[in-house]
Amino acid sequence: MRCMVIVKANEESELGTLPSQDMLEKMGKFNEELVEAHVMLAGEGLRPTREARRVRYSGSGPSVIEGPFLLTGDSVAGFWLWQVKDLDEAVKWAKKAPFEPGDVIEIRPLYETQDFAPVDPSGKLRESEERLREVLAERQKK
């Protein structure tokens, strides 16, 4: 299963404070372990919300809201995309991550194309989605 591991924002990340060299080295080592174990598919840190935009959709059309946004439990500072056997394996990896006390991450399974079989009985939409994923995979190789 694939899952997204969401690193929650905190006051430091929202200020744009970069991690210490020590933390970057620890996280780099952890990321190497994930890659060597064929778990990590992608991962990135995100800039503070002051550099972000939100697009809100309504009956009158989309509107753009400029950051910064209030720091809430929903704010995201970074993410990984992992390929794991199940959520238990993802939790085991998450427990190894070199985070500080008070940091929070969230692990969310991704929908896979087969999950949509009940609403796509012909399989055409799933086939289209698989083709798109193949195109993206080819682009990443370049």
C-alpha cells in the first residue's frame, strides 16, 4: 500500500526557520534508510504558508487567498510518499524518524485505482488512470 506521511507545521517551520545541520544529517540518514528499504517514493519539505496560496471554490467561481494562514493542526510542513506492506509497517518507520518532542506526523493511506471498482464497473476510468501513472513514471526517469 502507498501512504502519505504528513509532517505537521509548527511555529518554527511557519517562521521559515531551517532545520539545524545536525537535524538535516539525521533526516538525510533516515531518508537513505527509507530508500534502501524501497519504502520512500518521494519526500519534500514545504515553505511556510506566507509563500502559499489557497484557491476556494464557490458558486461564483474560484477565489484566491494569499498566505500566511493561521497555524492550525492542519498546516503541513512536509511530506513523504511511502510504499509499505500496511499501516503497521508505516508506523514502525515513523517511530524511527528523527523528530523533536512535540512534532507531529500523520499517516494516510492513498486510494489505489482498484478501490474505485464499485463506481467504475467497466474499468475504463481505472485504465485511464493507470495510463496517466505510466506517463508520469516515464517522465520521472528522464
